[in-house]
Amino acid sequence: MGHSHAQRQAGAHSRHAHHAHHAHDAADRHSHGPAPSSQRALIAALTLTLAFAAVEAVAGWLAGSLALMSDAGHMVTDSLSLGVALIAATIALRPPSARMSYGYSRVEVLAALFNAGFMFAVILLIGWNAALRLRSPQPVDGDTVVWIAALGLGVNLLVAWVLSRGGDHRHNLNTRGALIHVLGDALGSVAALLAGAVIHFTGWTPIDPLLSIGICALIASSTWRLAREAIHTLMEGVPGSMSIAEVGRRMARVEGVIEVHDLHIWSMDSRSPALSAHVTVADLADWPRQLAELRALLKHDFAIGHATLQVETPRQATVLVRDIAGRGRMH
């Protein structure tokens, strides 16, 4: 129904300071976009992964190794994952517009969720094929598997190194999603390497699908954590280990602040938390100082660079409550 007269009157006393604060935070927030180095890392990783996937697929078919073919299939999905991540990183660089006032940074979260879902599909496919192989064992050329898997492991580790150095993999869900694919592929190469060695020395072929299933279980755990964090961000949950109660208490300790309510904390992406709150103060004349202190507190202690704060006095808050109650009775 919009803001009440009391809220508009309270906001008028701090419009200039609040608008300057909002403009500063908007610039601050939009400067957090992905660096071009992230794009370069994704391009290099995509090229290496796609090139070796073709080599491994042919070798796996000739050797009859499910572990090797699964690893090749995994590398193909890595290529798709890296391609999606690269597109998302490029789109996220676009500036805000009249229709997208927050910009496009959240597209990276969507890409991470897509990659997690695609990864689950790959895990199910590999698991199904492994179960079929356990029921009907097939001959495997252990020597070929060992050599190709060792080469694949080297390529995967190189790609992982490129991504970890070139992208903000700890805080960027998009790059993390791509990195999980690549590390999962490295584990697949380890599984294929072990399977080839066991088959070479013992001839026991069931080790090939068994190791594939074990690696899928490990990858599923990391993929689930990525998907859960992406969904949490899309649902505008409170970021990370941040406590909304603690943030409210710290804000209320600023001198002259009586109460903080209607407090919300969310994130547009995995790196840029935002906050909105109503702040009840004893004297509107102190608001510019309190606003500056609140801004500094949120930025320094909680890394919240974008905060929208609505100032109120106790009398105005009371008028607001009465106004809402009156409208409720009229309905």
C-alpha cells in the first residue's frame, strides 16, 4: 500500500544524506563484478578440457574401460559447464539498466545452479552404467587405461590450477561450480588410473565400475553443497554465517539509536550482501552522524556495502502503527 505519511515525513529529514549513501553503495556494489581474469581462466580451462575429452573418449572406447569413458563424458560435461560459466561471467559484467536496476550479477548464481543440476544428471548416468557393468563384466585394456588416465589427471590438475588462480573461486559461485566439475574430473582420472593398474596386475575388471560409483558419491556431496548455496542465494537468504540478530544488535548500539526493526539481509550474488532496515532514533538532528556510523559499522564489521536505512522517531513509529491499525479496521 506504500509508505505512510509518518514514514515519508521521517524520510524527508534525511533524504539528502540517504540518497548520497545509496549512490555510494550502488557504485560500491557494482564494482564487485567478475574480473576479466576470471573470463580468461574460463576460456583456457574450456579449451584444455574439450581438447582432451576427445582424446580420452576414443581411448576409452578402444580400451573398453567404463571408468575411462565415464571420465571422458565427465570432461564433456565440464566443457559445457565451463561454457555456461564463461557466458554467465560475461553477462554479469553488463552494467545496471532501467529494467535491471541491480545489474546482472545474479546470472552467475543461475549458472552455478544449472551446473549442479547437470552434474547430478551425469552422476546418475555413470551410476546406471556402472551397475550394468557389474552385472555383465566386459574385458578392459588396463595398460591403455593407465596411460590415458595419467595424462587426463595432469590435464585436470592444470585446468583446476588455472581456475583457482584466475577466478575468485572461494566467493564466486559460478567459478566454484566450474571448479567442482574439474576437480570431480580429476577424481575420475584417479579412479581410472587405479582401475587400470588393478586390472593390469590382477585382471579383476569389476574394479572399473566400482571405482566409478565411489567417485560419483564424492562428487555428489560437493555438488549438493553448491546447489544448496545457490538456492539459498536465489531465495534471498541471509548470506553465509552472518547472523541477522547480531547485525541488528550491533546497529542498535550506535549512540542515539533506540530500535532497529524490519531488518532484512540478502545477497544479489555470492559476494555482495545487501541490507534494508528501519531505524528508530531519539533525535532526527543526530541522524547524519548515526547514518555515517551505521554505514561504517556495516561495511567494516559485516562487509555489507549496500544498505537502505529508513529513519523514524518514536512518535512517528507510533503514528505509523495507529495508521496501519486504522486501515485494518476499515477493511
